[in-house]
Amino acid sequence: MSYLALYRKYRPTGFDGVIGQDHIVKTLINQIKTERLGHAYLFTGTRGTGKTSLAKIFAKAINCLSPINGSPCGKCESCIALADPSNIDILEIDAASNNGVNEIRELREKVQYPPVSCKYKVYIIDEVHMLSPSAFNALLKTLEEPPKHAIFILATTEAHKIPATILSRCMRFDFKLIPTEDIASHIEEIYKKQGKPYEKEAVFAIAKAGEGSLRDALSIADTAMSYVEGKLTYDQVNEILGSTNFETLQVFIDNIIDGNAGEVLETVNKLASLGKSMSVLCKDVNDLLRNLLVIKTCKNAKEILAIPETKFENLKLISDKANEERLLRAMEIFSLLENDLKYSLHPRILFETASVKASRPDSDYNIEALMSRIKSLEEKLASGVKVAVKDATKPTVAAEKESINQENELLTAQDVKGKLLFNLRKNGSEMLWNFMQTIKVEFDGKTVTLNVQTADDGELLNKPENSAKIKTALPEFADMITIKVSDREKMLDGIDQATEKIKKIFGDDIVIIND
């Protein structure tokens, strides 16, 4: 006998076998019990969530003579008749390959004939969104006034492509993504029945890779059974999925957090030489950054991630070195990269650029990056600066000044600008915050100089209301902030004034200015 794929072998035959769709199962069972059946149903949701399986179960259940808890018994005359592949009372139509108007016209003619051995004749139209506009028009009248013995079940992954006139005539059921824990439990049951030994973390990794689709997860589980004869491990599942080696990825992220751009590029070169896809690598990096954020923010991170103990401890060491803002900014960089890689002719260059950018927050003026740098600086100041005090309770004025000077010496021009932008936005000065993005800031340890390009820009910052906002954003430098107009702008102003004097002496019609 030929081998049967796991997702086919363990396809549910009753409502109790359907996973993760309790809200739909309960509604359908109640309709069967109360005999309040509709004439048209729409099952929509992501692939592999049980739309077709539930449609087949429902079709058999409404024809079963003695259902058990709403599910078909499998023993009555109707169930036995429907188990025969030649039975025509339940017809499954693939709309992807039968999407023309002629096929639907043929269906309209045959739907008038009553069922042969059952109470209802059920038409399951899979991928119904693939029907042509003329085919939808042909189906419309049948859905509006179908025979009493006919029930239509339309299944699709893209309900937005179905005309509103069709949608309004159907009972709609939205299938949700199946929780990872439910998929993992189901795979464990199957492996036990198959006699396959496994690590719990390996099964969870398979379930996670399914991304809410039970069929996708079962396909991976099927491949994993053939990959190794003995016990299935977490690392073996990662090899099957084509994921980057965990240790290499850990070193890559560690270097990003430490700001070692050179080592980051060396790791990318090593992975590229092994033929690693930049898209797959980007996805793996995002997954690991997400794990670090979970460890950083969740008390039960070990239960959420379900990864081996040693790997969890290694990730915890990395997460302890980074603050939340730093991780969020890195995730944002690589998430944007994931989309850009789809259309790039040079994916490696894009990936290397994003990697260096993530490892150099000092050159990133994004608000998360600035917050990360400020928080990091505050942590350094809190742990490294000592304040001289006169007694055990109250510091002297001289000690306070000395402490402020020590803190100021640690600041750079970028730190000052970051703090200025952060506080402006925090105080609600959005327009001034936006304007200050392009302003160059100089800092010599005592004086903050704001360099502007034009005299008009200088007048704008010197306005009392704007000057007050800037001083509030940098209170420790309130009396040490100066605004400097570009020398080139001053020179141009001088040329303009001289030109005006010449024109007044000789007249506008005689003087010609050459650029």
C-alpha cells in the first residue's frame, strides 16, 4: 500500500477532531440539532486551518440518520453511502480549474435533481474566489433561490475577491489561525501513534514553523519523520527548516548588541559563502530578536519560547546587555529589510547595510535609537559617577557642580542632540522637533552651539517661545546655548547688501549680476 501523508491520514472525520475552530464547530452543531440549516455557507481563512475538512464533516453530519454529538456516526445507511467515492450526493468542485461560466451553468442544471441516497445534496466549491465574473453571475441566481434539497459550501482564502452579491447570500464563518500550543499537542499525539520519539522543543519548533496552519505543520512533521530514524531533536528540526545555525546567529546578534560592525560583516560573509539566503537569514534574525525581547519583558519567557535550556541561558546573557528600545529598533530595521529584500537585485548589500546600522545606534536618529542611547547613558552615569558629599545626608554645592561637570564631560554632541530631540517630542513641541532634525549641534563640554543655515532660521530659533522650549529641553545648558548662522550665509548677505548699493548708484537697468 502506498504511503499516505500525515495530513491526509489524520484528517478529522468528526467535529471533535477539528482543532482550533470551536466557535464554528459549536454553531454548526447547534444548527444540526435545531434543524436550522442555511442554504449557503462561506468558509474563509488562511490555508491549512480546516475549511475543506469541516465542510466535508458538515456535509455528512446533516445527512446522518443518527449523529453522535452532532458528528456523523459512520454506521447508518447515509454515512455508508457517502463513504463510497462514487456517491454524487456530496460534490467537491475545484473552482481554480473549473472557473468558467459553462461549468457553473452545468451545475445549475444538475442542482435541480434530488439526492440519490441522502436528504441533502451538498456542493463544496473550493477556492471559490477563482471563479470568473460571468461564472459568479451564473451562480448568483442559484444561491438566491436554490432547491430545498441543495446546500452550498463555498471555501476560500481570499473572501475580499468575492462579489458582495454572493457574500450577502451566505452565512460567513471566519477560520482563525490555530494556536501553536494546539498544533504542538496534535503533532505529539500523531508521533506517539506513529511510534516516533521526539524532544518536546522539537515538536514546538515544528508547530511554530506552521504559523497557524495545521496542514503546513503536519507536512514539516512528515518530513522530520523521514529525516532521522531515532529521536527527533530541536537542532534537527532547524536543519530541516533551513534555519541558520543557532550558535552562529547568536554570535551575530551578540556583535550587533556590542556594536562590533566588523565582526558582524565577517559573520554575514561566512553565511553568504555557505549559500545562505539573505531573506531566510533576515527572518531568522527577526525571530531571535523577538525571543530576546520576550526574555527581556516576560516573566514566563521560558514557557513562551519553549527552547532548550542551554540556548535559553545563552539568549538571556545577550538580552541582559541590551535595553528594550535597542531591541525594538533592531527589530524595526530588519522587519523593513525583510520587505525590501523581495525587490532587491543586491540582497547581500542591503542586509549588510541593515546589520551595520543596527550595530551603530550612535549614527541613528530614529526616536527608538535615541531613547536607547539616552537610557544607556543614564545607566552608565548611575553606575559610574560618584558625587562628593559634605556629610552623609546632604551634598555640597561644589560637589553638585563637580558632578554636573563630570556628567557633561561624558556627553557628546550626538548625545546632546538626542536628548534635545527626545525632550522636545516628550513636551509636545512636534513642529520644533521636526525642524531641529536638520540642525547640526556642536558641544565642547560646556557650550551647546546650534548651527543654522540661514538668518531666517536663526530668527526662528531666537523667538522667545522657541528659545524657552529649547532651554526647557536642555535645562543643564539653559544659559550656555548659542545659535550660529552659517558663514556662507553671512557672506551671501554681505554680497546682497553690496549689490543693492551698486544698483542704487548706477541703476537697475545698467548693473548686471553674473553668478
